[in-house]
Amino acid sequence: MKNLSPRNKDILNCNLPKMPANRLVHASSPYLLQHAHNPVDWFPWCDEAFEKAKLENKPVLLSIGYSACHWCHVMAHESFENHDIADVMNRYYVNIKVDREERPDLDQIYQSAVQLFIRRGGGWPLTMFLDANRIPFFGGTYFPPEDRYGISGFPKILEAVARAYNEDDIAKRTSDIVTALTAMSAVPAQKTVPTTLLRDAAEDLERIFDAQNGGFGTAPKFPSVPSLHLLLRRAHEVGETNRHHLQDRGASAGTTLTRVIYTLGKMAWGGIFDQIGGGFHRYSTDARWQVPHFEKMLYDNAQLATIYFHAYQATGYAFYCDIGEEILDYVTREMTSKDGGFYSTQDADSEGHEGRFFVWSPEEVEAVLGNATAGLFCAYYNITAGGNFEGKNIPHRTKPIDAFAASQGVSFQEMERCLADAKALLYKHRLGREKPFRDEKILTAWNGLMIQAFAEGYNVTRKRHYLDCAVRAAEFILTDLTGDKDGDMGTSKNLLRTYKDGRASLNAYLDDYAFFGNALVCLYEATGETRWLTHAERYLNTLEAHFLNTEGGFYFTSDDHEALIVRSRPYTDQSIPSGNAQAAYLALRLFAITADERYRVLGEKTLRAFTQTMEEQVFATGSLIAAADFLLRGPKEIVVVGAPEAVEPLLCNINKLYLPNKVVLLVDPQHRKDAVPLPARGKAMVNGQPTVYVCHRGACSPPLTDWEALREVLHPGIWTGR
């Protein structure tokens, strides 16, 4: 059974006899299938479950989680596989299991509700109690099987809630909850976006910056990528990026840029980064980025790859580009389907233990590498006899490789080669361990984020296989995750949310359209192929036709979606960027490329709807503020004219610069003139040479053929060293 996840045998390798299948056996979601043989009489989310609840006058127990969630597995093993607890659940409740990755619409609503009940953030597993009208009246997250951690045991909770449902005035409580949820989805009236928004946001973020460890706040610590992007944008606004060779890699210099690169360096050296196989784990349980929760999520790695490539552009340090490439290489090896789509998650657990796949002892390293190399490797990656995680070691770094090489009396090149070879051997050895479960459903929104990351990786490195990965994934979605196959390029609402085992299902949400739309714009900028632009416009038109709130911004669900207790208009960043932020950014990018005024109005109105929230909740609205910066400062429209092979040197140089507010239009003189976007029409080569025009707020530079002159236009006073 080697290399089979315990989830394919039984949850957490507990060797329970297989129970008869419940209704979840027909699901496509791996998370639901993990519960298909529980003794709990599970329903998927469906009308039948609520009709049964109404008929039998029972409350509904709603459990929401996802396949890579460690505490979801713990609660499943402790409670949902426990026959006594399952009997209580079946006796008093109609039980519904939901995969939050397939149904983020439900997760958003009930996460908001649980915050009203417990007065703090929610999480997974989410355990909610509803009436037959889908309205919550009580809830929490993880409940242990008996009183523990200061939390009442789950059986005690089940008994008490069932009793209260029959004895208390639940109707009054549910009415109050609907009122509160509706208020949470409302936003203040529109107001003008202030020009100081980015500056004020950066100042607020710097006040909560952890100068010792990087990042924001204390344990548990998340990467908080939108906030790092804001600081990087602010560094660009004040001229810190692309200008000075930063000798101090720490945060002590106190500049906005050093805070970003210090954080990214700390994360890349820490245990939150998989030093052997690449890619980032979900978050760190400590403040030092050393001990992670070991699951790996596609969306985290997409966002982190992009910020590392941007840090390389901003500083010129190859280290940050290397980390971005290690992320993409990990995704290529381990998270890409044969059809080109990207899988969703990898589990934290294997062999019944969290992190077992990823940890090492000195003896294991020595058995693979031999004495001499193992000694160097263990010293550099801090692998000790005592360990740093349950007696084993999470590899992490504490010093740069050049300083370590000097301490060992060998050259930097020799040490780099030695450690790279050792990592390759250990990675190969690790493949022989029982692997964590991989959730192989393909989600449109998350694929959109990863396509953007691969396109950015291609832009920065000019490695063609990164672009090929992005194109394959986009073509897969356009072929296999659309609801119509007739090639209609109008405003039909045809994207689907999820794909598994050859079947696509569920209508797409705001995030799916917005993230994938931006991915298509990235592919247009990377290739100059207008087919990508056509699809991007199509999906923005779909958002406008089916998701738009007339007061500004977009609903999370379309106008023909299943009726839920509230129709939310989400604007804050969660584990992924805000869908409204990405929609506004998409509209503004398309305006810059097409000059269609309708797109500018749509993007600006969306941002104005959330301006007060951006001013008051900086940490939660980083993606909206970034889109607002794109609006306020205005993008530079970089029109590059020439045959693809001829313009490559110019594009290589342009993409080494950190220019957060830009769009790139590639014009091949051999293409039809009517296929060229309006802002690029009439732009021609000078003397047969590749030529660039830089336009900003309606004014264009003279035609530029010399890189030095172009660089000065793109970023005056730029630091020229690398």
C-alpha cells in the first residue's frame, strides 16, 4: 500500500471496518468522498435535506471543510467515525456536509454567521446549526469528542442544541441573524477614492509590522501577500525600487522595501517553505515561520510566486527569482494534471500524522547522502539529533549560503552545487514515502491565480515552458470548464466552478470570472494574441450582466444562482484576494488596453463603493487598495512594435523592472491592423527597428528604439546595477 494516502484506505489510517456508503458516495468532491462511509447519515447540500428537516421538525447540522484541512480530519476521526456520536447526530439532526472549495458561497455566509456567535474569526471545520429555512441559530468550528481545551464536548453540544431548538424561540433568533448578515453584506455609500490611500495604508501596515521576524502580527502567522504587495507598491511610489543596491537584507534600515524583502527572505528560509521539494505550506504556527501547518494550497503558492518575482524586479536579487521558480517547478511536478489544469491542495497528514512526509532525522539524511555531505546539509538546514518538531526536523535556514560556504572553507559555487545535488537526492528518496493525499479537483478561480503566476514567471525569466504551462491551463478551462461549446463570444454566463474525473459542475462565482479574466489579460500581454483579450472582455461583460450591484461592486453569485439567505457582496481579502478587487482591476486593465470608457466607469464605481472600507480596514482590503492605486496613478501603456523575435531583447529588459501599474501591448507589423487594440493603432517601427511607445494619461512618448532612453522613460533615475 506504499504511496497510497491513508484517505484512500480510511481516514487517518485508523483501520476501521468500512461502513456502508451514505449519500456522499455519489459526490465528485474528494472531501465529501472522505466521509462517504461515515456512520453519519450525511446529505450533500440539497433541497431534499431541508425538506426532511421541515417534515420531521429537526434542526440541520451543517459541517463545512476541505480535504487538506488537518482539524477537519481530526474531528472526522474523533466524532464522525464514532458510532455513538453518529447515533446522536442521526437521531436529532439532518446532517449536511459541504466542501468549502466547491461551495464558497455557502462558506462565506456561514463563516460570517459564526463570527456573530463566537465573536472572533471562524475557520474549518465549520460546524453550524440551521433551521429548516437554512438560517443559522448557533455554531462554532472544531468541537472535541469530550470536554477539552476549555470547549464543551461535541455530544454535549449536540444534546443542548437539539433541546434548545425544541424549547426556545428559535424564530426570533434566526430573524436577528438574517438582519445582521444582511447588514454585514452592505457597504457605505460611494465616495471619491482619496489620492493618499496607498500612503496611508502603508503607514498603517508598518505599525503592525514584525521587525524581528517579518510579516504582520504574531502566531499563527500567514504570509498576508496582499499587504506585502501594498508595501511594494508604496516603495515604488516613493522611488525605493529599482534604484539602490540594498546592502542591508534586514528590516533595520526601516524602509518600506526592506520590510517586504526581509519578510520574503524569512519565509523562504523558514520551515513554511518546503526546502526539499519547493512550494509553501499554508501558514506558520509560530511567529518565526519555522513550524507550519503542512498542507499546501494552490492559491497560496500562486500568490507567493508572484510576489517573489516582483521582489526580484524591485531589487535585482536573484534569490527572490529562484524562490518564485522553485514554486512554479513544484506546481509543474506535483500539482498539474495531464490535461494542463492545476490541482487544488496537498494534505498535511500521511501515515496518520501531520507533517510526517516532510520531516527528517540526521540518520535518515546520512543514509541517503553519506557522512560528509550529510554533515554539511544538516548544518545548513539545521537538522539536529534533538529535532524541532516532535523529535524530527523541519529543514530551515538561518544564514545565507555564501556565508555558510565561507565558514566551511569552500567556494560559494561549490557549496551551492553540493546542496542542490543533496536536495535532489533527498527529494527522490522522499518520493518513496507514503504521500499526503492530493485533492485533484480543478477550480477555475484558483487556476486563474496560478495562470497569472506562470505568466509572470515567464515575463521575468523568459523561460518558455512557464508560458506553455499557463497557456495549457487556460485552454483547458476554456474547453472543459465552460457550460456551452458553441463558441459564442457574447455575454453568455458559461464558466463553471469545478472539474473532477472528467466532469465539470457548479456555476462559476465572482472569483472564477474575475481571477480567470485577469489571467487571460496576462496571457494577452505575454503573447500579443488577441484571442485572450476577447475572452477576458467576454467574462467581464458576463460579470456586468449577471453579478453587478447597481450601487457599485459585484455580488458573489449570479442573478440566477440558487436563492440563499443573503446575497453577499464580498470585498475583503481572505485566503485569496477579494473578488471585487480582482473585478475592478480587470475592468481598469481592459480600459487601458481597449480604451473602452465603459470599463473605466465599471472599475471606478466598484472601487468607490468600497472606499470607506479601504480607509478603515487596510489589512483586510489590500487587493482593493492595489486596484485603487492602479486607478489613481494610472498605468503606463507600453506599446512594443516589431516581430516577436526582434522585440525579445526589449521585452526581457522591460520585464526586469518592477512596474506595478502597466499594461503591455505587443504589435506585430504582420498582423491585421483591425486586430490591434485601439491605443496601439498607428504605432509603427522606426527605421525598421523594434520600437516602443510609452503612453500615460493620454500622452505618449516619442518612438523609442534605444534601451537606455526607454528605461529612463519607464523609471526615471533607475538604479542600473544588477
